[in-house]
Amino acid sequence: MSVPEQPVTAAPNRAGRFWLVAMTVVVLVAFVASRLASSSPDGLDRVVQDRGLVARSAPDNADQAPLAGYATAGVEDSGPTKGLAGILGTLAVAVIAAGAGWVAMLASRGAAGRGARRRHGDASP
């Protein structure tokens, strides 16, 4: 009598689980925090308005940007639209940061490989 084989399952990936939980928390915080964002001008916008520099500035299309003013096209309610803008902005920053990290990792691996070849007498780049 043969014993049925048990399927081999991969061990849980702790790093993957960590990043999934971390990104979930970050997205939730972005959704809640962006809903609390004030529509009052701040920082450079406030200085430009207070000093009357708006009339002298060149026109731009910043108000036509996809997430201008924490607004999302097609979503009329200001609460969810601010939350969605916060989530999209957070995900965009995460993708850019991950891409930069990936490029840096590849560059460091390439530099480490070149150094190892030189130590072993291979002078090719």
C-alpha cells in the first residue's frame, strides 16, 4: 500500500508578508490623512498670494494635473476623492522608490562583480 504524496508547499515568505502589511498600513494612513488635508493655501502658495505675485506669474496648467487639489476626475464627493488622491500619490512614490532601490541594487551587484573579477586577474570591464 502506497502513501499518497503530500504537496510541497513553500515556506511563508516573511519579507513579502512584511512589505504587504507595511504597504497596507501606509495606504490606509494615506487615505485617512489625505482626507484631512486642508484646502487653504500653504507654504509657497500662501506667500505668492500674500505678496500679490499671482498676477505677475506666467499661466500654467497645474490645476489640470490628474490629482490637482487632491481631486480625482470623475469623483464628486470631496472625502473619497481626497483619499483616492492620497492613495495614488503614495503608490506612485512607492513605485518610484522601489525602482530606484532596484537600480541601486543592480548597480552594486555589477560593481561587486567587477571587483571580484579584478581580484582574480581578469582585467576586463
